[in-house]
Amino acid sequence: MAYKYIISKNIDPLFAAAIGVAAAASRINREEREKGRGPAQSWRVFQRRWQVAFGGAPTGAR
């Protein structure tokens, strides 16, 4: 018998989203290491890109 849901009807979408976010974070971490960036530098890059996309000018801009 084939199961309809992995966990439950309501939890499966959350589970799928969590798996997707974890996979994306893992890929980004691997690519940043290949570029020679550490975690702190990667975080600053993320913050800068987030602000450009959603919040206007980057933090360092004056």
C-alpha cells in the first residue's frame, strides 16, 4: 500500500520547505568555501545582497 503523506497532511509542506532551505544553505556554504570566504565574510555578503534586494542601500554606503 502506498502512503499518501510522509508525516501528515499539514506537516509535509513544512517538512519539504525545511529540506529545501537546508539544501540551499548547504550549497551556498560549499560555494562560499570554494571562493575562500569564511562564515563571517559570507554572512556580510548575504546581508549586503539582502539589503540591495529588499532594503535599499547597503549598510556600508554613506
